[in-house]
Amino acid sequence: MLHVVTAANRHLYETQLDQMYRHRTELFVEGAGWNLTVVDGREMDEGDDDRAVYLIAIDDDGHCRSSVRIRPVDDFSYLIDHMPEWVDEDRQALKEDPTVWEMARWINQSRARKAEVSIAIYVGAVEYMVGRGVSQCVSCPDVVREKHALRRGWTVRRLGTPRRYPEGGTAVGASLIVSEEELARARQVRVPSPRSARDPV
């Protein structure tokens, strides 16, 4: 089941948030070799504050299986503040626009129903942002994930050209359009059949 975790209800999800931060350490730091801050086994940054909203998929046993962070960019954006060379557009204009948010730290530890969970997380994130008047959501997906997003019909606009990151792999600064129309399209995406599924997220 998908849960929306905000500053108001975060005290109810202490166990799942701890699991989420540890999953981020396992995936991004230990697995991908990213140079990120880890404290007591948990990967966290400036964006993990009271303005952060987490979409968390929790299984029947109460464990975090997938998650993503969304938040406004006006005071912090991992992409714009830490990776400015990945954004060719006017970065200050993006920061000053209250309708621009960021999606970051997407993880999916689900073994079964992986594609279904990814779609649910995306739909939940878009639905939440639509309700708050968001117009676009910046991110920096791996080009493979960008390809899968486009294949599903999600509206993705590049903010720059694809670049190699130091740890290996290629990603691109991107903007996801947030609108009622995008939400309707996202809700209509069908889960791939087991034979055709090739979902890395």
C-alpha cells in the first residue's frame, strides 16, 4: 500500500523511514558508489527536512519496499544546487518558481510487482503535486529510466544533455510535467506482462 509521509504524520512512520534511509545507503552509496553523506547507516541530505514529502510503498508486514522524495526547489534542490552543470536552463528562474518541485532518491526494493509499484509511486507523486498547484518536477534520471518513463507515456522534458557521472552510467537533467492531463495519463498506464517486463526502477 502506498503511503504519503509528511512532517505532520512522520512520527507514525519512524520504522519505515529508517528502512528507507538504509535502503538509500545500500543502493546509492554501497551499490552505485555515489559520494553521499551517511550517518549511522542512513543516507540523508539537506532535502530530508520538514518540507520533504515521501511516497512510500509498505508491504503487508509493514516494511518499506519502495519510496521517492518530492519537495519544493525554492530552498533546496539536489539537481540545481549540487549538479548545476546538468541544467542548461535558467536555474535561478526554476528556483524562484513556487510551482517547481523536485523528485529524488527513487528506490524500489520490491521483488514481485516491481513495475506495478513504480507506477503507483509515480501516480501518487503526481496526484499529490497536482493538488498543490505544482507545474513541473525536476529530476536527474538515468537514461535507461528516462527511456522507460517515455515508453509509459510520461511527459519528460530534458533540461540539458545526457552526461556521464563519475561513478559510471549516464543520466540527464529532466523535468516531468505535472498537470491533470498528466495524472489522467499516468492512471491509465498498464502494468507490463511478466514476459515483456524490463523495468529497472
